[in-house]
Amino acid sequence: MNPEDILIRSLEINYLHFKFVGVAGIRDIKPFDINILLKKITRLGNEKNITIQVFDSELLATWEHLLFSAHHAVKAFLNSFNISKSLAIESLIYASGQRQIKLAVKILGLKPLTENCALLIIGTSQEEIKSIAEAVCRELGGIFDLNVLDIDKSKFYRIKKTFDISDIELEALTSKYTWDERKAVLVKLILERLTYQHF
């Protein structure tokens, strides 16, 4: 594993034994049976006492989207306003901007034809997170690549539609109308959506 394969940050607030959150992108994953794969990942998480969630990367607005969701999911458990019983599911709920698990899975869960995915791991140490990321990547048969979380123009419009971001909202926060600025504003609006939709 190269250092750039997985982004690891400290949690803003520690919850139980969890101290770090890791985000990775995985491309070119091999065909899989969703139920079997999720059971294996859940079992791995339970064995290691670590939180693992896998997302379809097509509607994720950069690594910030997942890091933000992880922090808020932890805060939800700390303050007892979590919707689910699982930190992994709570992270999925936050990332999707929904309050219903089924809708969250529909938006950001793995699909039968998913080729690129994102991995979120919340754990005790950086070494543990790297080790789990490698194990999940092997299970998926893919290649680490954080670029699957980047936003191209096609993805920009899919995200905008899914999270109901209007042109008026984008234009209100955009001054130069450059592509980089529009992407940055979209990410900012997504993170705002995810915060307000849970209160």
C-alpha cells in the first residue's frame, strides 16, 4: 500500500475506542454477490471491532463527503440522536442526506454493476485502518485509487440532481465561474445539506 492510497485523519471527537477515520477509493472491482460481500465485510468489522462501510462512488463529492459523514455519525452516537444501531450504517445515512436506511442504500450503497467504490473505516489506529483497507481491497479484487472520488462534469450534474442543488444556490456562492470553484461550491453545499437534513 502506498501512502496516498488511503487518507487518514483523526476523529474530531473520540467515541469508545475509535480515534481515526480512513477514506480510500477502489476502482475496477470484480463482479460480486452483494449479500455475500457485505456479510464478509461485516464479519471482518466485527472480528476487528472496527467500523467499515463501502459506498458506490458515483454520487460522492470527494473524500471530504465521507470524512464529514463519519464525524457526524460519531457525534450522533455520542449525543444519542443516531438513527441506526450501527456506526457504519449511520455513516451511510449521513453521506446520503437521507433519514431512511433504504433510501440511503439506494443512493450510495453498492449496486450489482458497481465498478468503482469508496471505503470508509473508523478505527483505533492508522496501522489497523491500513490493514483493513488492504483486506477489503483484496476481497473486492480492485485497485486503490482516490481519484474515483473526484468530480468530473458528468458526476457533477448527477450529484447536483440527487442532492437537489439548484443553479441559484450554486451561482449565489460562485464569483469566478471557473470549474474548480463550481466543484468547491458543490462540495460545500452538499456538506451543508447533510448537516441540516438530520435535525
